[in-house]
Amino acid sequence: MANVTVIGAQWGDEGKGKIVDWLASRADAVVRFQGGHNAGHTLVVGEQVYKLSLLPSGIVTGTLSIIGNGVVLDPWALKAEIEKLTAQGVEINAENFAIADNCPLILPLHRDLDGLREQAAGSGKIDTTGRGIGPAYEDKVGRRAIRVCDLAHLDALDSQLDRLCAHHDALRAGFGQPPVDRAALVEELREIAPYVLQFAQPVWKRLNTVRKAGARILFEGAQGVLLDVDHGTYPFVTSSNTVSGTAASGSGLGPSQTGFVLGIVKAYTTRVGSGPFPTELEDEVGQRLGERGHEFGTVTGRKRRCGWFDAVLVRQSCAISGVTGIALTKLDVLDGFEKVKICTGYRLRGKVLDYFPAHAADQAEVEPIYEEMDGWNGTTAGARSWADLPAQAIKYIQRVQELIETPVALVSTSPEREDTILVRDPFVD
Ligand code: GDP
Ligand code: IMO
Ligand code: MG
């Protein structure tokens, strides 16, 4: 039976959480495979609003939810998020929630370093979420991470701590900070260990069992392809691979299992943090998009930068991530615009480009080439069927899919779970 991999096809905040929550009722398991609590997803179900950062969005429907090895896990953030959701009536227990025992931990020293680096970076500031994501991934690749399974062996941590502290103490000294307090760190870990360990297991094994039983697995990506550490707007990216290929390595199932790749695409463009953004609008149109779309970050509350839909970027993301079909979200935010624009190419020093170049200077310099379309009378907000959409809105959707060379599988017309139009069920072969 088919599995589905959900990824963001822009700079994050495309509405992945809403779509994963909607799809979760058709899935038997939902797996996060990269990123950490830098993600922020808002789910709206009737009167209830759920904000998730680290937990898979499937947890709200009670679907088996798994944090894969590709995630970096802050144990204290995990506990706080579980407590918050439990208070909202979401049931989370060792039956419906599991964490990969080989998942690397985000420690307080990672958060410290993230902050210290950003403060010192001057004009090179990335504007990270400040949650220690980058430093934690560096330690994983540097083979000095403390992982979930280590929490069961805290008395045998000396050689790992030697390696970890040799690295961090040197960096901290450079920032005028005291060395890592090893005893305090171990004590903090000892305190949180039982909480994390109740959910820890070899999830690759559990997923394999689930797969063999013919269950449907939904892989949940965080961030977006343009924040991918290889393919994104480097260096203004996050520190993980956000592309669909990561679903396999970040969960412990092979690439043959990732199934239908559903790219989540906002009907316009937003970005939070620094970095190039060709279609950014710093005028009243950008302002209006931000207000209508409530474009404030879930994690940091930062205002998101807004601009017209960039078909060049999304075409590139869809190609790089092998997107089978897209979910077009927030179409309702474009309701009431007399004219809407789509970027169809770039001009760079007299040349026309049909792709986004790799160098940051070129990325900053490209000028968008726009195509203008009439907006629509009437509203798409809350539409649940194709027939509810104004003809001109359908034309916009059709133009988008033509330009990005990828079909539309779903359309989302409000934050509410059920305000979703199904064009092609991604779980059906
Ligand atoms: P994610 O990080 O990709 O999960 O997206 P976020 O949750 O950070 O940001 C998307 C925001 O848009 C959230 O506040 C959602 O509730 C909201 N949203 C999702 N889909 C729609 C939609 O179709 N229309 C409108 N108006 N809002 C939406
Ligand atoms: P979701 O899953 C939007 C951005 C940060 C910063 C850069 C690096 O909600 O779509 P990091 O803390 O990861 O080292 O920051 O990446 N960023 C996001 N932007 N949505 C996200 O997640 C993001 N996660 C990280 O703003 O520019
Ligand atoms: Mg978000």
C-alpha cells in the first residue's frame, strides 16, 4: 500500500502541519525525519488550536507518531510540548508515540553556541531560531553527539564527554565563556533520562513491522526545500536536508518506501529570517499578504517576509525533491486582490534565467520577471470542493501547476482541518 512523504517546497511555513493532520487520519503511522523544534506548525480543529514544534503532527489524531533518527531532539522541549498538548486533551503514551534510540540530543550548550555565534556574526547573521539546531547537527556529524540511547548509560559517558567538551570548551573560550560544567550537564541528563527513555526504541524495527503489515506510513518533513543545507539558499539555510530523500535515511526505511511525494506550496511566498527572496514585496501588497495570511512565526513570533508566488523556485524544489503532486495552501489569502502576479523567470545582468543560481550574490541580485493575472471576485475561503471555487481562482491554480510542471493533489482554503479540497488522494496508487 502507498506511503506519502510531505515536504515544504518553499522556505517553510507552507501549511505542512495542517495537511499532515488532515492526512493523518488516513495513515497508520506518522514519522518526523529531520529538523527539530525549530519547526512550528499550527493546526486548527474546530475551536481548538494546536501548536507543535517537535512532535509529529499525527499525534493530534492519535495516529502512531514517531520521531526518527534524522531529528535532533531537545529532551526538555519534548517534555514541555507533551505537557502542553496533554493539557489540551491530546493523549500521548508509549503506545502511540516513539523516539528513535539513535536520535542525537540538543543540549543546553548547543543553544548557547547558536546564540553566541549569531551575536558575533555581524552582517553574516543567519537569523536562526536560536534553538541549537545547527550546533547539534555539527556534533552528530563530528561524532561527538550524545544520543537518546546514551541516556540509559550515563555512567559510561566519560569518553564521549571528553570528546564533546574538548570541542566545545575551545569554542566557548573563544567567546569568553566558561568551560562546560560536566557534572551539571550529567545531572540534568540524569533527571530527564527516564522521561525520554519511556518512548525510546529502535524505531526502524517498529516501522519495518508496520510496513510488513501493509500499513500506510506518512513521512512528515519540516522546513522547506529552499532551507535545505545542500539545495537551499546557502548559507541562509537550516542544518539538515529537508528534501524528500531524507525521509528514508532519517527514519530507517529505504528509499523504495517513501511513496508519493507531496510538496506543500503556499499560493504566494514567505520567508522568515535573513537571506535572498526575489519576489519579496516591501510595499502595501506585501503588508496585505502578511496581514491576510497572519504571517507571524509559530516558534519565534517573528514577522514573515511576504511576496508573490515564485514559480521558478517551486519548479526547482519540485524537481530536486521528485514531487509527485502538490498541496496548494492559503489560496484564500489571495481573495480580493484585483491583480495577482506570478514570477516566471529571472533577469541577471542582462541574461534571462529559468532557475535559481547557486551563489548567494547572484541569488540576491536576480530580478523577477512577472506575469500578471486578474484576481477573482468572490471567495475561496472555506471552499471544500472544486465547484466552490471562482473560475478565475481555478485559472490561477492551473497556471501554477503548468509553470511548476507538477500537478495539484490538494487545495487548502483556510486554517481549519476540513477546509481542504481533494483532487487526487496521495495514498491511492
Ligand atoms: P508549517 O510550518 O508548514 O506547518 O506551517 P505553519 O503552521 O507554520 O504556518 C502556516 C499557517 O497558515 C498556520 O497558521 C496555519 O493555521 C495557516 N494555514 C494553513 N493552511 C491555510 C490555508 O489554506 N489558509 C489560511 N488562511 N491559513 C492556512
Ligand atoms: P517549519 O517546519 C520557516 C529558518 C530560520 C532561519 C534558518 C536557520 O515551521 O516550516 P535554524 O534555527 O534552523 O538553524 O534556522 O531557517 N527556519 C524556518 N523558517 N519555517 C521553519 O520551520 C523553519 N525552521 C528554520 O528562520 O532563517
Ligand atoms: Mg511553521
